[in-house]
Amino acid sequence: MTTRQRVLVVFCLALFPIVWVGADFLLAQYQALGKVIPSGATLRWYKGNTHTHTLWSDGNDFPESVVRYYKVNGYNFLALTDHNVLSRGERWMPVSEVVARRKTLGHPTMEKYRALFGADWVETRESEKDGAEEVRLKALEEFRGTFEKKGEFLLIEGEEVTDGYKDGDRKREVHINAINLGEEIAPQGGGSVEEVISNNLRLIREQEQRLHRPILVHLNHPNFQWSIKPTDIASVIDQRFFEVYNGHPFINHLGREAANGVEAVPGDEQIWDIVNTIRIRDLKVPPLLGVATDDAHHYHGGESSPGRGWVMVHAQKLAAPDLIGAMRDGQFYASSGVTLSLVHDDSESLRVDIVKQEGATYVTEFFGTRKDSDPSQTGELLASDEDTMVIYHFSGDELFVRARVTSSLDHPNPSFEGQKQQAWTQPVGWKAQLPAPQSELENVAVDGGVTK
């Protein structure tokens, strides 16, 4: 973190108000973090992407072609998350528009589509309005059975709820992914960034309860158009996930330095640490968990291409409730290329085991904030190690600790200059900093002043 960005961290932490959180809410948060995996269950790692676009919104390929890419490239699950729409119903699109979205030469989009799925699969017609050729976009349920295979590949319905807040002369973009929806979510708006996030979360949670289905919600690319500040995120305590890495090259992942009268902005990892310091130290609520995604739009050349970021989820089976439950419990890591075989934490330490790639060396860095540290030390580097099996032993004064593993290998499809392959674990060690939920307190027996 640069000196100017440290100054910004101090400013964010100093201005953030401490708010009171009721016991009922804390209890609900702890219950959401309860172990969802039965004792003795067999677990495996599942690779997935939760942020993907197709021709249903502003992507440039057919949904079947997009799904095929991910399945062929070893993913276990995929969420199609087009802007403010689910892949349902009948949708026709001018072929000329499909062709215009292609970013590179090579096989034309329609030719490729027919070659992959057959001429009988592709439906075209003449437009009643102007006679132009149109192609029908297939709904998710029409092609789900072509790709899904029990235990190997799963499609999850999702949406990027694309909203915003008019802040004077500029619009601050607020994009939220909702995964495993049963119904489309209309953007709810609001009088501030915080209110926009809260209003959309409220509607998503209402659907989750009404339809009795878990829905994974993550806040997307906070630095897109410099829209969302750490303090906008921190107090929306029902927001549990955000993108610590997004593979779109225009979302300002690294933040910016102050220059020519423009203020410094922390990068996504620094935002993560600022928000979690506020949440754990001041608000006494669980931290944000970090996902990595593609945010892929372009499959025929172009800047926003697939295969850049994903999550690895440690779950009992490949089903939406199991995957979402494991992620809510923190049983996953984010990656842009590094594979981990073990991530384990207990009351004493955090252990990370790396699957070594040929020709690669690794640096594992442990970041965290200490309980009584100066605000400028938010998310400081606590330790580092170059082994492939590393352990960080808690000293007892950390609010939280997370690990970032960086490979010496370049990212094969970088979203920013000099990008290396990385992995990010979830913050741990924070539960001891939160008040015990009432359900736990009621189970504590006191006899003669001695707590049992």
C-alpha cells in the first residue's frame, strides 16, 4: 500500500460511524455461519464462475457456446448472470447485431454456432418489421440438459442486478450478482449507494425466504467508474460477499494513486481490508468474503474474455444449496490461477498447502489488522513464506488474517499489466472478536462462579 493510499485508509476509518447492532441480528449472522457440512462427510473441491454474460444482455456469444467453453475448460459450475434479465422466455435478436458484437476476425459467430450445435438447433426467421434475419436466443432450460452431468457440471440461474445512484452530475454504478434465483430481480434504486445496495438485498432476501431457496449475493467491482467507497459497503451488514478479483480490465482492480488533483483510491484488496476492519472492530459483525470472477463478455476477441478468475468451493456435493452453504461458511478460496489443496484454520493457526505447477515458485503473504493498530496499518503484511506448505500462527492480537498466494508464473490471459497467477483465502480468526450469540450463551452453565 502506498503512502497516499494509507492516508485514504486513515480517512475512511476515522470518519466511519460506529453503529449498534441488535442481538437478534448477530444471532442470525452466527446461525448463517454454522457448519453446513455433516460430520464425516466426504468433501471435494468444485471450480466455478459466478459472473458471466451472453447475448441475453451485453455479451457477444450465445449462451450455449459460453456454457460449452466453461465445461470444456474444467469448470464444475457456472452462473449465467446477464444484466437485469434471466435467460427465460422467447427472445429474438437481429443477426446483424450478433455479428457486430464480434471483436476479432476468424469464424463468424453464426457459422461457429451452427458448427457447434448443428443447423437444426439454430432457429432463424425474417423480421416482420423490416425483413432482416433474426436468430432466437435459447432459454436456459432448453440447453441445461445438454451440458449438466451429476457430480461433474452444474448450471445455476443468476442475474447481475444492475443499478446505480445519481450523485450530482455522475452516476455511481451499483452492480450485485444474485445466484440461484427463482425469479427476476428488478433494480430497486435508492437515495445513496448504501441504500441502493440495501434495497436490492432486501428484495433478494425476501425471495430467498418466500421460495425457500438459498441465494448467493455478491457485490461486484466496487472501483468500476470509481463508484463505491469502502464506507458504502461496510455498514450494509447483510452483504456478505464481494469481488476481490474481477477479470474485466476496466474495473480498476488496483485502484489509483493521487495525481493532478485526483484523489487516491484503494485497490480491491485494500477495500476488503478496510471494510473488514470496520465490520469486525467497530460493528462487531462478520467480515466480507471474497470471490474471484471472470465478468466475461467477449468470446470472439475483445477485452473481457473468459478464464481469468474463479472460486474453488469445498463442498459435499455439486448442488446449488451445498455450494452456497459452503461459501457462506467460508469453505472456499478465490483464484486467478493458483491451486490450493488445503486451507485449514483453527484457534491457533492458518495453514495453506499449494499445488505446485512445473516451473513455478510461490510467495504466500498473510495480511491482517491488529486489534489496537493505527488506522494506517489496516491490512498490514503480517508474515510471508516461500514454501508450498505454510502456516501462520496467530499471536492473539489480530482482528483477522487472510492469505494471498502469488505464483512466479504470468497470468496466461492478464487483465492488467504484469499480472501473476494468485489465490486468496478468506479472512479467519475474527469470530473471537465478536460477541457470542445468545444461543451459545444459554448453553454456558455457571456453577459457584465457575464457567463450565
